[in-house]
Amino acid sequence: GKVSGVMHRDCTFSGMLADAGAALDAVVDAGSAVLVASSLGCLFACHLAQERPNDVQGLLLVAPAVEAFTGWSSSSRCTVSGDRLVLASEYASTGRYELPLSFRHEVLAAGLP
């Protein structure tokens, strides 16, 4: 299915990473999780694998969305519109995802996995 593609203006990388960590806590025994992620979720999966190697046994990453965080300025799929980072996507009903530009800055400050 399609998703709206618009993330809440107060969306933060650290907040979403904490939510992903809480979900992992709810379902995993140490060393038994294989994380499956797609698109932007791949960033969270990679960070969790780095931060919690005893809880993550492996990763399956599908179509990681990295162009917003590496070389995005030369990509026609990523643009800045005001305080928003706009990523073209065939998965969103609007044809794009929008993130607060601060989200990108937070990811870059945290370091790419």
C-alpha cells in the first residue's frame, strides 16, 4: 500500500530511534533478532545493530534511503523546501516524503552507520 509520506513536524531521529529500540526490547531475547527494514527504516536498523550488537544477530535491508544523507545535493530525488527535506518516492501517495530538515542534521551529527 501507499503511505501519506508526510512526517510530523516534530519528528526527530533520536525519538524514532528510541521508539525502534523500545520495539526491539519488547520482542527480542539477547542475540536473537534479525532486523528487516526498508527505506528510511534502514537507518534505524543499522544504528540499533551498532548500538546493541548483543541484541541484533543480523540485518536485511531493502532499498535503503541514503540519498538524503549522502550526496543529496546532487540528487534530483532530494530537495530542500523551506525547513523540509523532500525525498521523491514511488511508495508515498503524494510521490514524496517530507522530513523536517533538522532530522537530516540530527542523523549526520549522530553519524551514519
